[in-house]
Amino acid sequence: MPPIAPLDRSRSTTPAQSQPTTSTPQRTTAATTGGPSQTTARDAAREQLPPPLRENVLARPFDNNMLRAKLAAPPLSQVNSLVMSGKAVTREGLEAAHIADLVARIDISVTRTTLERQNRAADAEQEAHLQAQLREAAGAIATVDLGAMRRNYRAGVAKLGDNVTPTAVIKANGYGLGATKLAQVLIEEGCKDFFVARIGEAVDLRKSLRARFPEMADKVAINVLDGNLAGADPQLLIDHKITPVLNSLQQVKEWNAAARERRTALPAILQFDSGMHRAGMPNEDLEALLADQKANMGSIKPQFIMTHLAKSDDATKRPDGTFQAGEATEQQLANFKAITARFPFVKASIGASSTVLLDPKFHMDYVRLGGTFHAQDPIDGADNPYQQVLTLKSKIAQVRTVPPGGEIGYGGRFIATRPTDVATIPIGYADGPPRAPNGNPADGKESPVHVIIKARDEAGRDVSFKCPMIGATSMDMSTIDVTHVPEKYRHAGAEVTLMGDGITPNDFGGMYGTNPSETQTKLSPRIFMEYKESADVPKRPLDTAASANAWAA
Ligand SMILES: Cc1ncc(COP(=O)(O)O)c(C=O)c1O
């Protein structure tokens, strides 16, 4: 590195000279660096500089030794070249030319990607800090236990034979928990086939996987249950390598025509109605399709055929622990078997999560898992083999005592019959939990919805209090009865559990008179959502070799 040239102390800088308008080097002397005009010039220069330089070079009056020290320390130690008046200046040239002078002439822009990287790191740090602050300030926090999700996937798959391919249904934004996040976790678990409902969801998923998981993004199949809905441009599906589930003869014909026009064959899944009467080709479509299979679907590459069961959770436990499917499910199986016989060389899928616990005849070639990941009860009334993934917590905003006769909330639906300590929690129907009228003791009605306040007593034991929701749920708030909770556990900020601490997803949905999928998919973006991995569920090595995407071939 060349020695640093001595500063020229022969000229002092006048205010005019120090203005950053000339490209002629204007030396800055130590004597002038503290003067008001120099400060003005420097401040002007400083404003022009990117933040790292601004903070690190110009924070103090110019001083060559200080500048050398600054250049040796991060982030400027990373700066190897700058552009000055359009000319690249190397780090060495920069020192030799006296950075103090250069910065005073302002025409410096940093070009190094290292600085950009540092800025990104600083941004990430700032973002992490912001997220931590937002978490503390949040009215409600949903925590997604990805370790439990991995365990549930493994437990479900362990019940399937080696020749059965597990696929993942992550529609409705992954049942409310983030489709891309879930896809990433499940891809790491070895899943390569995904279902969503809408074409828009499929496009978003492909795009976000390309951005966040590029090595796998195009190796996974993304199937769309809506199929090529009337009016949808087939090119949209083609561009994003999305496989439609064709639900009607019309959809089959249109997809076939799109393939023909492009002189190619396009992949698809064919869905048939085996008794649910909701989606898929009814018998008349099946017969018409097969009457001229070549004309109707000669340019379609069927991946498999599928149907959906209406009552697969209605099953009875046998003494040996296996489950006997209900009559309607057995009938749908028989109906679907008759359809599969018409497509002897095509694979088939009948079942969703519940079928994992049914006899292997329900597993066929592909099982479509959804609720499994979320630990929903697979069979009505049977023990749930899965581990809770989602917890939903809020915290007390304020507490008041309402005298007998006091009305609580909109419409005064709840009238206190005794002095009632009411805690308000910052979570309302706009956050997801449905609007509930809640019980009124005056009418002899118990509230169907309750939350849990859990704490540690002085002896370090867990104590838990079940608190009914009272008064109508409003948009942003709910009210709970905490009269029976000792004051030390129900102060502002005390944690309140809506889901978790014994309240399962099915309990939560049930309290609101619906199912766990509905309450979960309705969690709004206003809830702070966080993901945690478990150290005791180590990730598996990623299989980047195999592709399940018919489009990639
Ligand atoms: C066609 C189809 N397959 C699979 C699933 C997944 O169901 P589950 O969440 O019960 O696993 C659904 C969910 O609604 C579905 O509509």
C-alpha cells in the first residue's frame, strides 16, 4: 500500500471553495476541518453519501489517522473501490488521494456489493428487532410447532405401505398456517406432491417456492383441485407447471383441446364422483368420456384418478385397534373400484387424512393428507394419534368489576348476576375466532366458549383456570369472566390461551359450533404468527434428485 501523501496545508478552504460543486480536488487542512464553512461543506457531502460511509467516515471532523482506522475497520475494511466523479478509485488509490478530501467533494458513490450485503444484514437485524417488538405488542400470537408437524407427517406416512405415495393438501394458505412454509417443511420431509384448491394459490405457491426454495421448486407437483375452471386461460397453468384436477367432461375436453393446440400432451388428474355429489365427473360424464376416449382425452397424460369420501371420519374401532369404515364409505369405495376398473393402467387415490387409519384398501396409490399435519381428529370420537401443532394465545388488556345487573359488550347480551370480574382480551372476530353471542346466566345459558389462564404458583406448580367468554365477541376484543382467578394471575399482560393447554383444534372449532379447519383457516393476518422447530425432530437429508413434477420431464 503506498504511503499516505501528506496533507497540503498551504491552502485554507473558503466557504465557496468548500462547496461540493467542483471536480478539482480541494484539499482540506486540519486547521480548517472544524470551521463552520467546512462543517457546512462536510454536512452537504455527508448527506450525499450512502449511510455506512456517512456514519463511519464523516461522523467526526476529518483526521487522517482516524480515517485510516476507519478504513481498517468494518464496514469500510470491505470497501475496495469507490466511484468518484464516474472514475473508479481503488482502496489504495483512495487512501493515497486522501479520503478526507474525497468525501469533502461529495461526488462519491459506493459500488461495492459488500456494502449492500452489510446493509442487507443490517436490514435483517433491524427486521428481527422489529418482529420481536411486534410480537411483544401483539394482541394474539399463533405459534406453529413445525417439529410437531414433522412428527405428524411421519406418523401418518408410517401407517401407509411402501407403495403408497403421501401427498399434502395445503389449500387455503396451508389451512391458515402459511402454504409456502408448510410446503418447505413437507418437502424436507420427502413430500413432493401438493394440492391446493385455486389456480391463484397454485401460481403463488410455485412462485414463492422458486423464490424461497429454488432447488426444489420445480421438482414438486402442484395440483389444483378446482381444475381448469371455465374462463381460466390454460396457458396460466402451463406457464406455472400446474396440474389441474379435471372435474367434468367439459374440463377434460377443454384441457385436451389446449394440449392439441400446442401439439403436446398435458398432465392432469381426473376426478370422479363416487357418491359425495360435490366435485368430479358423475357417471354420465364417465360414460361419455369413455365412449370416445381418444377424442376426449387423447392428448392428456393422466397422473392418477381420484375421488373424495364424504364420511371417512365415521368409523368404528375394532377390538384389535383397527377401524371399520362406515357403510357410506364402504359403498363409495365399491363405486370407485368400479371406476378404477375402467382405467386399468392408471393409478388411483380415494382418501384424505382419515383413511390413514382405515384398512389399507383405502390407501390405494396416493393418500391426500391435510388435517393430519394439524393434528385434527382423524376419526370421530377416537383417540387422536397426532401432536398439537397450533397454539393461539392472547393476553389481558384490562380488568374491571361489573356489579350485578351490569351489561357486558354489544347489545348487553350478558347481564351479570353477581359482582363479576371481567378481563378484556385483544382478540376479536376480525382476528379469526368467530363472533359468538356467548351465554347469559340470566337465561340459564352457559357460554360454549372458554379460554385458559395458566400460571405457576409460589411452589412452582402449574395452575390453570378455565374462564368462560362472556358478552358478544366484538371485532377486536372479547371479554372473559375471571372472577374465580386469583388477582395475581389476571393482571394486564397475563397470558390467555384460546387454543392449546388442553384445548385441541377440534375442541376449539367445536366450541364455536364448527370444525377445526374452519376456525384455523380464518385466522387473520392481524394475528402474529410464529414458527418454531424442535431440536428433537432432526431434519432429514433433502432429496434433490427425484422429481414428482410431470411437467419437469
Ligand atoms: C379433495 C380433497 N382431498 C383431500 C383433502 C384433505 O382432507 P383432510 O384435511 O381431511 O386430510 C381435502 C380437504 O378438504 C379435499 O377437499
